[in-house]
Amino acid sequence: MEKFDTSNCGYELHKASGCLNALKDELDTLYQSVFPFNKKSTPENALLLAMETTRQWETLISLVKTANDIVEEQIDDLDIVPESGDHNDIKHA
């Protein structure tokens, strides 16, 4: 069995972090639509909120899924036991 190589791990986790930062930005943008609706519930504000939520929903899901996939892949790679069965044989950066 091949030893775990952490050389790519940092890059992958930075990608996941970027997805989470983008998710935060998207949620901040969505909040800008929610705030006026919470302040004054009008049909116009409800329509704006519904349109913004619909527009952003797939983006939000995609960012969460991508970050989750990256992190799960890194965890799975860390969980691989070397042939010797000794976790001390895992190559660390």
C-alpha cells in the first residue's frame, strides 16, 4: 500500500477553505435581502427575498457540497492504514 502523501493536502484544504469563504460571502449577500424583509414585511420585500433565495440556492448547495467532498476525501486518505498496520509509517509533510 502506498504511504499517505500530505504534499497535496494543504492545497486541497485551502480549496475547501475558499469554498467556505465564498459560502460566507453568499450568505452575507442573502442576508442583505432578508434584513429589509424582517424590518418591514411588504409584498415587494417578500418578492425580492424569494427571488434572491431562488437565485442563490444552487450556489449555496454547490459550495457546501464541494467543501464537504474535499474534506471527506482528505479524511479518507488519512484513515488509510499502511500495509504494516502501523500509523507511524504514514508519511507526514
